[in-house]
Amino acid sequence: MLKLNYYTLKDTFVRHPINKSNTKHSMNRSLNWVSRAGLRPTKQRIKLAQILIGDGENKHITAEGLFDLVKKSNVSVSLATVYNTLKAFCDVGLINEVMVDGGKSYFDTRLDDHPHFFWEDTGEISDAPSENLEINNLPNAPHEYEITKVDVIIRVKRSN
Ligand SMILES: [Zn+2]
């Protein structure tokens, strides 16, 4: 009897690897994330949200990168929808847009103010440590304008 249980458990484990509950968890997390922001939780939005924040890790991703990932899933989403959804997520403050290099945009799921490294050899960005960053003085905003945000993007390349 014990032995049978053992095999049953093992079998279940193999057929439904660790992720079964995690997938459900990431689905719920994504559903809540989208709904709480006041967006209608469409199938496509949930799928995209799941890729963005389903595993609880922060990400920097381009629309094209997200499109490539969603293509591998069972939900069909056009590149235009990916763009629109990312813009909608930005508008409600779920993610931030970080513009680098000639207007290329990365979408960042981390919401607090933080600097980025821009890796010139790969064209990617990652979070940079913020401990030593100080911005003490900014130029005045142009007449009749106000500063809304200061993005710090530190470009790096191999030094040798
Ligand atoms: Zn970031």
C-alpha cells in the first residue's frame, strides 16, 4: 500500500511538474494585477500580465520581446495588441516605460525610481544600483513647463 502510494505520488509529480500550482498562482496574480488597476481582465491582457509579472520577478522587456514570448503560448495576440496593452498598463501605472537609444522602449515592471544600465553591446537594460546615485541640482524647467520625471540611464560598454 505504501509502495503504491509512493508510485502514485511520483507519477503525479512527473506528469504535473512543480508548476501546476505555480501556473494557477501566476494566473491569479495576473488577474488581480490587471483588475485592481481598473482594466477589464481580457484573456489577452491576463496572458501578457502573466508573462510580465506572473513569476513575481521584475522585468525589462520590449514590445517585440513580449510578442515573441506570447507567440509561444496558446493565446494568440497581435503585435499591435501587445503595444496597446503595454501602453494601457503604463497609463494605469502598472508598469513604466523606459526609453533608450533612438526611441526604443523597454517596459519595466519595477515601479520605484531607480537608475538603469544600458548595455551598448546587447542593447538591453538592467537595474543599476542606486546607493551611490545623487542628483543634487537640475536645470530649471523651460518657461511654463515642469519636470515630471528624471530618468537615469547609464550607458556601459566593455572597457578593454
Ligand atoms: Zn528597472
